[in-house]
Amino acid sequence: MSYLFIAGGLVLLFVGGEALVRGSVGVARRLGLSELVIGLTLVGFGTSVPELVTSLRAVSQDAVGMSVGNVAGSNIANILLVLGVAALISPIVTHPRALARDFSVMVGVTLLFSWLVYMDLFTRPIGTVLVVLLVGYMLGSLMLDRAQGGEGETAVMHTEEGELIETPDPLPIAALLAIGGIVGVVFGARLLVTGGIDVAAQFGVSETLIGLTIVAFGTSLPELATAGISALRGKSDVALGTVLGSNIFNILGIIGVTAIVHPFSLYEGGPGLAGEGFDIGAAIVGATDNIGLTWTDISTLILSIFLVFLFAFTGKRIARSEGAIMLTGYLIYMGFLFNLIPTPFAS
């Protein structure tokens, strides 16, 4: 039954996520919002809704490791898996100037996330700061893009992100599609988390592992679909822009909202909540009662960003061979997680 829950949850998350994005974008268009606003906000937020709902559900069921693992694993999958597949479909020709702002923000929030994991600081005030940073990023980006008349390279990329989403024309149908998408995502998250917890208990593995693998893969399916469509239509830089935006939303929005709704700690007695008995760094070096991330997870997340910089910014393209390298990196990371390959950070 657990496997059926997981399979059903993955299907509902994917279908619901796609319906939510298309429906909400359709409503936004009927209300007269520009493609620039849609691309900058709804596309990135919409593709991250499965991660948000799943993380909230996991924390509410005391599966904290699954929640944080979902965010870290999704960001890793977005880069290594999603961009790797997109590059194999069609080499991703990039425009560094158009991507520079979002890439810089993604690097900054990833380092911030790594520090929060290290210090175990997932309190309500920290969550509030993260959400404020997200709102500031969106408003600042929108003002900068509009100041350039919507003709700057970054503005054009975000506009194309919005234009790629096909939506139903009638407003009632778009609204029903969005509502149906929300329902699908909520029920999909419930099934996936419940099945994931059961499988973790059945096989004696951590809920964090389930979050980093099965849950992260499932919640990254909307990004995979969007990036694949972008690559097929020759809008390769848009595929990369979508991933960068989604990763920013994942950290600032999902971790932020989750910490506000349900503050949590990765380590019992950690400074994030109790403030006693916490050994700095224990949350990511494999302590036996740790429910957080390992050095392997954090290192893979940072290495994936380095690969994007190496391929997309210095080479100005992600070739098929480089996409294969990224996919290989993802498979190696999976091998580390399931102990099929000895990890260099084994304790």
C-alpha cells in the first residue's frame, strides 16, 4: 500500500502542479497581468508549490528530515537532472547577462541555506526574514525590469517564461483548473509523505533520504516538464532561468513559510528551538540522532551550482555532453545516498 501511496502521490503532484501553473497563469492573463509579471512570479512559484505543500505536510507529521531533504534534493535535481535532461534534448545556449542577477541571488540564498542547516536555525523569525527576502527579490526584480521598459535581457527572459505556458482562454475554466491543481497537490503531498514515512520505517532508512530522493524527484517533475518544453521550443535560456527561479523560491519561500507555520529543528536540543545540548556542525556530519543533511548533500548542492557557472556562464552554453555530465553527477549522488558508492565524507 505504501508504494501505491507514493505512486499516486507522484502522479497527483505532477498533474496538480501542471494544472495549478496553467490555471493560475490563465487567470492572471484574463486579469490583464503582463507576461513579465507572470514569468517572474507565477511560473517560479507555481512550479515550487508541490515542494511547499509537501514540506508543510512532512513537518506537520514530524518528518522534518523529509521536509528539508525535499528542498535540498529538489534544488540538486533541478540543476543536475532537469537541466541535464533539457540539454540532452537541445543544447542550452545561454545569455550570461540575462541570467546573472538570478544566478547571483541563487548562489547567495544557497549559501544562506547551508549556513542555516549548519546552525540549525529554522525559527519563526528566520522564516519571516526568508519570506521578506523573497518578496524583496521579486519586487526589486520587477522594478529593475520595468525601469528598462521590459526590454532588458533579463526582462525578456522572464517574459518568455510566461509566454511558454499554454492556458485555457475562458476565465472560469482557468480558475477551475487552478483550484483543481491545488486539490491535486494537497492530496498528492498527503499520499507521498504518508507513503514515504512508511517506506522509511519499513526499510530502516531515514526520512531525510526519502526526501532527498523520491520526494525531491516527484516535486521536481513540474520543473522538468517546463524545462523540457522550453528546450524543445528553442528557448533554452528560459529553461535555465526557470530552474534558477525555482531554486530561489524553494529556499526562501518553502523553508521560510514552513518555519513560520511550524518552526523546526534538525537536531534535538538544537539552538533553533531548545538551545541546549547542541554540538555546532553535528547536524551535517552524520550524528546518530541527526535528522538533517550530510556534508555530501551540501557539497553536491554547491558543486551543482559550480557546474552551472562552468558550463552556462563561462562556456555560454550547456552542450549535450555537458548535460550528460550533469546527469552522471546526479546518478553518482544517488549512488552515494543509497551506499552503492563509498561517500568521500563518510564519518
